[in-house]
Amino acid sequence: MEFKGKIIVKLKSSIKDVRGITIEEAVKSSFNCEFKIRTGSFYEFSFEAENKTQAEKRVKMITEELLCNPITEVSEILWEE
């Protein structure tokens, strides 16, 4: 069975987002408007697994061990139907 989805990783709200601040300043100077932004990473995935439980376990393990630093980041997994 094929499973597809997306993983979003972003900084915790308590962490200063230097890239986001830089983008905000560029928007303000280029477009003359206030624009709040926080940056992060976006991953799309697809793979074969026997069932939904096995797929969820695999994606959670990959996210926690490889893609997201739990000290500074939070993650969200979005599954496609």
C-alpha cells in the first residue's frame, strides 16, 4: 500500500527566527508593508508500507531522528488520503 504526505518542520515560537526577520525587513523595505513571517522546512514523501500503523511509525521515526531537532523545532505530519 502506498502512503503519501508532507512533513512541516518549524522553529518553536520561543526561538528567534533570524531568517524570518530578514525576510520581514526585505518585505517592509521593498513593498512598504508589515508582514510577519516564520520560516521552516517542508518535505513531501511517498513510500510503501503494509498498513497505516506501520507507515505512521516509520514517518514519525524519520521525522524525530532525522528531520526535526526537538530542542528548537516542532513538526507536523500531514497525510494525503
